[in-house]
Amino acid sequence: MAARWMERGMLMARQRLHFTPSFTRLVRPYVGPAAKHVKDIELMLAEPSWSVNSLFTSHHSPATESQVSKKQLHHLLRLSALPLPANEAEEAKMLKDLESQLRFVQAIQRVDTDGVEPLVSLRDETEEATKESEVTVDTLKEDFAKETVTGIRGRIGRSDPAKKEEEEDWDALACAPKTVGRYIALDNKVSAP
Amino acid sequence: MSIASPALRLRTNSDQLLSRLLTPLLPKPILSWRLVQQVPRGLGTATLSDSDVPYRNQLKKEAKRRRAVKHLSNEETEKKDARLEKWELTVGIEVHAQLNTERKLFSRARTSIDAEPNSHVAVFDLAYPGTQPNFQKATLIPALRAAIAFNCTIQRRSRFDRKHYFYPDQPAGYQITQYYEPYAKNGSIILYDHDGIDPEDGHSVTIAIKQIQMEQDTAKTIQQDSVTLLDFNRVSHPLIEIITLPQIHSPQTAAACVKKIQATLQAVNAVTTGMEMGGLRADVNVSVRLRDCPGELAASSSYSGITGLGQRTEIKNLSSFKAVEDAIIAERDRQIEVLESGGVIEGETRGWTLGNTATTRLRGKEGEVDYRYMPDPDLAPIIISEELITHISDTLPELPDTSLKELVDDFKLTLKDAKTLISIDDGKRLAYFDQVLAGLVKALRAEEYQGTLEQCLRDPSITKADKVEYARLVANWAIHEYGSVTASSESASVTAEKRPIVLVHVLQYLVKKKITGQSAKKLFLLALETPGRPVGELIKEENLELKDIPRAEYLRMAQGLIDANQETAEKVRKGHQGKLMWFVGQMMKDGKGSIEAQRAKEVLEELLAVGSS
């Protein structure tokens, strides 16, 4: 089962991605059931076909030219709820790292994805599976059964309150570092994480 | 292919930055944070608001306003505000409504309103690492009812996305919402003059609804001096966000729109409480532009596909209809002021507190890019069957517009009474009216009727034509006398709603002229307070039965009153109608419920020669 899934995932990934020539060269060719001979595999593994490093270096924007301003860095840190740099050296280091990460992302962005539907997650997308996950009147029959309809205007109400299930059966405050009564409490000023 | 693959996790210190910006894969409990001056994003906590003003007062005000406008001459209208002639206001509305569901959006924890803090929480609701969302399909029922009530096209396939921001009321670091593929699109809502729209909008105006999306509510926060208290009972309560196109051009119409959205949601049982209880909250976006502006002066902003608008600002967390109207007026005037003095409107989020005359800046508006929306990989798309849409559509409760039409056009109720019946007690009073009306028709036909009122409602032999005759009488009792008995007696208020049959019996005796109107009121209260006693028995016991008082007795009483009140009598002779009714009142009082008002009036008119001189 797991094998079938993997295979399907790879297949889907291939169907979705039309690699640009430059990127294709970086990617190890897909080895399907056709590769029967151990020798072929050994041969293929003998030499590295690409390296992560290539993604960090080869780009139109030279590594010296800054793509991210200090202001942008601070904005991004704020959005991410991360601490601002303590000093200039730390700031420079952050900018340098971010630059290199950006180049990596840009390498991925250069893949031509025109007309490709993004893959959000791996799921069974077969017709049967889609049909199975469809929400129908029958799926919700127990919920409809709890409703009451009164009067001539179709007014809807609900009979009994919902029953407690085990998902609620734990102490939500158990791991809270600080509580006030039944509330979880946060200090209004805390040191940066 | 998602870039959020573990293989791409990097190594340095700023990995954190990249991973938080781009790959928020695992929910992390963010329990430490820096206090940013921000509006809480959840629905506001319950506050007392202007909507607590009794509903009928509000209706009266609306009617008064309508009359006032009618009398305004053209000249006066022109003088109203020259600036508004020059500048056009444009408003779009977002309404967040708490869905009426048993459980949360992504866990089996129950929804609650006033429960003990943090008592209805699943581990996922606190974003414990490794926990997975479990979409509760039943939440689709109220969501679909709302979307169908607003004429939306239901998307057979929709999806959930993550909207990232850090705030302690939302422990995952993102809110799960529907950004790319909402479940409902392209709806509309029609606002009529009786909904309280601006008279300049004419008889009716249609506002397009761009989309409705499902999303999570946030936790309730309580700010104290040094700490913030968090109650996660509300976190992940299912919400819908209804987004209108910017097609509203008047503050009054905007308020009417929110009001009607609430009434519609309540009618189809999509929500449990209204704005006054915090179950609904509105955000408005406001912009102004010159009405006639050729060429380079033309406003250039656009959103939701509407172009040529001025720069807009957003006012968040409005928790009453009046706040919606007042906040828009204040923001409109502020923007015109800024623009006329040569300034520029900044895209920003502003706040409004009731009683204020101006909006205040809260924060610069985040660009949508700052929320780093991404499809939630943990949640499968929602696929809704055609059959489910049809079923919900076919069983949708009657919408307020339809009820109103029947009450006014067929039953000849006044607009005010019809609107009151529909809106008070969350629709229950209208159901009460229906039951009493059908029951009365049946009771007047057969002396001994054994069926239930619910059966009566479905009795095909009772036609609309049968009901019309008594509709105004029943409406009058269902609104006014119901109101006064429940106000005057605690025990009656408990039973009135549950025992419509009591009113059927009381009205039955009244219509047959077995009792006077005055006795009927007394009887109604008495019967509610003493359950189990047949109304007929009470009439005998309390001696309420209308005795056939001879005309001579009427004449004697009337003459006695006239003799004792010569001056007043003289006024009546001179045509003072009000004083005549005073005499009628006195006679009824003296008669202790045995005097019929109409007969008393006739006798008095005769003795005082009213109308003959």
C-alpha cells in the first residue's frame, strides 16, 4: 500500500512539474520499475548529479548586491514574532543568511509552473476517493435528526445539547506556565523569545 | 510541489525566520509574545450596546426619519451638506458571524458561550505540536443555510488556507480560513425602504456578496494591567465571514445591510446570537471620491473588482448597528477633510468606540502578502454533494421578507406590527401568532376541538382567507397584551410562550362577545397564572361573563356621569372627542368589566347630542 502511494506521488509530481532544461539537469532522473539491474543503480549512484550548493550560487543577482534592506528584515522578523538582531554583526549575519536562502527560493521559483495546479498535499485524488469524501445528506443524517422543525415557516431548532466527548477530557491548563483562575495568563511584557 | 518539504529546512540561525515565513508546517503553541497595540481579531466580547434600546422604539425612530425626509423640501436637501454633493462615499462590509453548531470547526470539543473558561478545549484547539485538524462536517449545515439564504453559488469543492499572524488569541500562529477557494460566491442581498435604507437609495437596493468563507474564531482575551487572560473556549468556534462588494454609498444603508444580514442569519438558524451578544461583528471599509472627476483627478484604487475608488481604510470590530452607521459617518467626514486640505488617505486599520465622534488609527494595514496565505496541507478539500445543497435549499426556513409580505399584504397588518412580530423573540413570537391565529379560526368553528395547535397549522381546511378576519386582532394581542402580561407577572412570562392555547380560548370568548375586551385582558393573565384551569371556568368563577346589561342601565350610568361632570360634558358638546372617550372610560371603570365600550359610546353620544348639533 505504502509503495503504491509513493509511486503515485512520484508520478503526480512528474505530471505536475515540467522542468525547465536548466533545472532538469540538476535533477536525478526518475528510476521507475524499468531499472531492473542493480548495475544501473550502482552506476547512477556513483557520481553526484547535482548539489545543493549549485542552488545557492549561480544567479543573476551577484551575491554582493543586497536584495533585502534592513527595514525589510525587521519587518519580516516582526511578522514572524522573532527577536530583532542584538547588534550590527548579528544583523549582517541575518541579512547574509537570508540572502542565501532567497537565492535558493529563487532557484525554485525559476521552475516553469505555468498551467500546473499546485500540489497542496498528497491525497488519493481518484474519482472513487473523491466520491467517498463527498458530504451528502446521508453523511449528516444524525445531525439533521437532532433538529426540530416547527410551525408553518420551517423554523429550525435543535433538541438536546451536544454530549461531551473524550477530546475535552483533559486539563487544558496543565501545560500553561501561568494561570489566573481558569484562565491561561500571559505577561504583557516578556523578553523576546 | 510545495517548498515546505523537510529537505529544504536550513541550518543557520535565520532558519527560524525562513521557516516561519515560508514553512509554517507544524502548529506551535506561541505562548510568549510581545504586546503589539492591536485590535483583538475575534468577535468582540459581549458589551451593552445601543441595540438594547427596545426594538419598537427603533422602529418608531425609523418611521419618524422616513416621514421627516418626505417633508424635506428640495432646497433643504441641497443645503444639507454641500460636501456630500461633491464627494461620494463608498462602503464595503465584512460580517463575521458565529455559526450555530454543536462543535468546533476542527475538533469534537463543544461550542459554548458562557461556560467555565478553558473547559471546552481539544488539544488541537491549543495547537499542541503534532495534533491534526478534524473538520466537523456538521458545521456545513448552518454555513450552507446562510449561503443559500444570500443567493450564493455554492462551490462543490472548497478548501482551507492558513492566514499567518502572531497574536496570543490564536495559538497556532495562523488562522484557518478560506482564502483561495471559499465555499460560497456571488450572492446578493436586497434592501428595501422598510429595511431602513437611505431614502436616496429609493425603494430598494441590491448589494452583491462577493463571497462567504468558513473560518476559525479566536480565543477570548481579557486585558489586565500586567497580564492578558486567555479563554480558549471560543477558539476555533466556526465562523462565516460574509464579504459584500463596495456598493453601498450611505452610512444608513450600511447599517440597514448589517441589520438585514443578522435578521436573515437568525431566521435560517445559522447563528445563535446577534450583535448585541457578540455573535456578530462587522468590519467596514470606507473610501470617498469626487463625484464628477474627469481625467487625472479620477480616483485610482480598486478592490474586489470595482475600479476607480478612493484609497480605503478599514474600521474593525463594530459591534452594533449604530456603531456601523456612526463610524462610517465619522470616517467619511475625516477623509473628505484630509483630501480637501490637500492630504492623502493612508491605507490603514482604524478603530471606533461608541460615543466617539472620530475614528482613531490602530495600525498600518498589513498587505495581504504579509499574511502569507497558504493552502492548509493538513485539510482535505471539502466536497459538497449537489443533493445536499438541494436538500438544504428545499428545507430552508421562510426568510423575513416572505413573512413580511404575507403579514402586510395578506393579513393587512401595519408594517410596524409585522416587523415587530418577525423580529422579537428570535422568530418565536411569529410562530406564536401563527398558532393562535390558526387555533382561533378552528376554535370558532367547532365548540370542542381536540387537536393540537401544531396540527391546526397544517389543517388544510383553514385557509388564508379564514385567517385574514382575525389576523389584526391576534397580532395586537400577540404583540401588546402578550408583552404586558409577561411584563406584569413572572409566572405568566414563563408560560405565555408555551401555552398559545390560552390566548386562543380568551380570544374565542372575546370574538363571541361573551366577555369584554377589558375582561379578556384580565382573563389572559389569570389563565396564564393558574395553569390547568379551563378558561370557561375562570370566567364563571371571576364573574367576568358579559351580562346583558339593559340599555336603561347604560343610560342611567351615563346620565349620572354627565351630571357629576358638567364642565367636561360641555366640552364634549362642543365637539371634544377626547373628552367623550374619557366618559367611556369612566363608564367601563364603574362597570367593572361588564360594560361594552361601543355601546357606552353610543349612549353617551346620544345623551350629549354629539354630531347632531
